[in-house]
Amino acid sequence: MNFQWHHFELGDPKLPDWLSANVPDIAASALTQSETRPRCDRLGDGVILNLRGVNLNEGQDVEDMVSLRLWITSDMIVTVRMRRIFALEDIRKQIAAGSGPETVGEFLTLLVTGLTNRIENTALRLTSATDDMEDAVLEGGREDLEGLGPVRHTTIKLRRYIGPQKDALVKLAALDSPVLTEADKLQLREPANRMALALEALDAVRDRLLGLQDHLDIQVSLSQGRNGYVLSLIAGVFLPLGFLTGLFGMNVAGLPGTEWPLSFALLCIAMVVVAAALVAVFKWLDWL
């Protein structure tokens, strides 16, 4: 390699002193910020670059994207992280095997490509999960829709950082800096373009999930409306029958038929006739 790579954990107690001796103050401040968002800014002959990668660490949520802070010059790269980043691990393994990047541009290309590959794979998994949920809705099933909320939550959180990261990569590929050659910029355009495609895929997933949720809400509303309508018709049939049973069930003198043995049977027949007549009227009015 014709450059130096210095890698630190953000909580390393030696980091502040090393930065103050080797890195400009503005860049040192950017490298030690507790909260970052993707950015790409030229500072003199160097570049401040903040990136994010999907969190593939065991037991952690993929949408809690891990941050990577970089200070880049033509002969040095400084990286600072809080959690493990697998794209950096890949570069470390290549260097240990003797096939690592020879220039700063090659290092950045490998790093950005590794981050983009994992983001793309995550976006593809979210797209596939959305396809499965849409198929479940079309087939009338609901058992596979419990994942709608988590998938939507993951998509929104990823979208928060991938949008700015796409802008940062586009800016990096066009940056006027001695750090990168024209060939390096050409190589960086491909992962920048793929990051834009991943962003579009996440936007599509977000919109499809929103449409899917709206569809489910409409279906629930229609089902509730149908159930309420049926209950209203049933109440319309039994309301006059309830009136008749209440009327003839009064324990007072003077009710007709109290001394006639066939009165109960006639009352039952009359109630059946009334119910049938009401059903016929509802059908004639096209309510059934």
C-alpha cells in the first residue's frame, strides 16, 4: 500500500491525543462526533466522509445503521467506528492476505462497494417480504401480515440514512480533490448509482406497504359495515316480533285469546307470517 490506514474505536482513550497531533481540528471534531449523518466535504487537501452501513452484528437490528467516520488524504486514511462494520472487516482480511488496496481510491471503492452490497441485499429482502404480503392479501390470507409493521418500520429507518448517503456518494464521485484520480471517480460512480437504485427500491417498498395498509383498513371497514348492515336487518325483522311477544306477554286482564287454547298457536303463526313479510319487503327493496 502507498498510504497509511489508521483505524480506531470511538471510545479509544488514545484517540483524542492522536487526532490532535495528526488531523486538522475540524476533521478531528467530525471524527469524534457521537451522532453523525452521511456527508462528504472537502477540507483543504483532505476529505471528511461519513457513511452508514446496515447493522449485521449478531443480536442487533439491521435498521440501526452503524456509522463510519473517515478523514482521507492522498497518503492517509483515518477511520473511526462505534460498532463492527463488515465492509471494513473485508478490507482488513484482504490486506492480511496480501491482496488489499494499493491506493486511497481503491480503498474507498472497496469500502463503498461493500457497504452498498449489504444495503442492496437488505433492500431486496424487504422487497421480497412485501411481495409475500401482497400475495397473501390477494389470496385472502391474513396470517402472514403480522410482519407488515416491522417491515415498514425497518424501511423508514433505513430510508433516513440511505437518502443522504446516496447524495454523499454522488458528491464523492464528482469531488474536485487531489485525493481521488479521475479513474477513482469513475469507479465510485457505480456504487453511487446502485445506492440510488436501493433508495428507489426502499421508496417503492414504503409506498407499497402504505397502499397495503390502506387496503387492509378499507377491507376491515367494509367488513364492519357489512356486519353492521346484517345486524340492522336482523333487528328490523325481530323488532315487530319483540313488540308482539311483549304485548301478548303482559300479565293483565282483558288480553284477547287468554281463554282460547289455540290462541298461542295462532300468535306463533302470525309472527312467522310477519317475519316472512318483512323479509319479502327487504328483498323487494333490494336490501337483501
